[in-house]
Amino acid sequence: MNPPTLDPFPSRSNNDISIGSLAITAIILGIATVAVVFYFKMPKPAAEDPKANDPLAGVFSETLTEKMKDWDFYTAEIGTALQELRDAKEKYENQSKALLETELRLEAEKEDLARIRKDIETMRSQLTGSIHTITSSKASTTSPTTPQKPQ
């Protein structure tokens, strides 16, 4: 009888390739692949490209259509979608400006209405005071006892 062991695969011999060596081999091959890809994708030396002295000069001098032609996936549908987006953006900006102007006009009208209301309330209080003054002066000129009849 065999003694108990923690090895789940007792029939396996130690002569086989270990998992650790496979992992190390995979890591080395991955690093080598990345190095080769970077080597072939690196930009060419400055001597070959006349625009290499100023890399931003080419970016700003190209028109939008020239940039679009450089795309591998550019189609007429993408151009149409871009134009629609530009039109929608312009329409949105115009509506935002109109809304802001309307908001400013409404605020100015609110302030004007508040000023007019204050003026009306002031006039009302002055008119009420004038009415009280007139009625009190009229009452003091006539006697409260008997009204006089004209003869």
C-alpha cells in the first residue's frame, strides 16, 4: 500500500517539461515579439523626411480633406456624418446664443416691471394721502351740525 500524498497526479514523472519553464519561454517570446513590432513600426530617420524638422508644420498645413484621404476607413458616409455633426453643432450654438439673449431680455423686463410696480405703489400711496387731505379739509370747512341752505 502506498502512503498518502498531496500529489494529484502520481503517475506523472519528473522528466517532463515543467510549467515554470513553459511560462518563462512564453514571456521571452512575448518580449521578443513586441521588440520586433516596435522596430518595424518606428518612424523613419529625419534625413528621409523633409518635414521631420518641424513635426507640427505638416499637421497644421494640411486641409481636412487631405487628412481624410489618409484614413484607411474613410468613406462618404463618414464624411456625411461629420458634416451633419458640424451642422448640428452650429445649430446648437446658435440656439444657445438665442436662448441666452432671451434670458437677458427677460431679466431686463423683470427689472423694468419691478420698477414700474414700485412707482405705481408710490403714486397710489400719494393719491390715498391726497384723498385723505382733501376729505379732511372739506370736512373742516363745512360745519358738521346743519348744512346751510342757499337763500
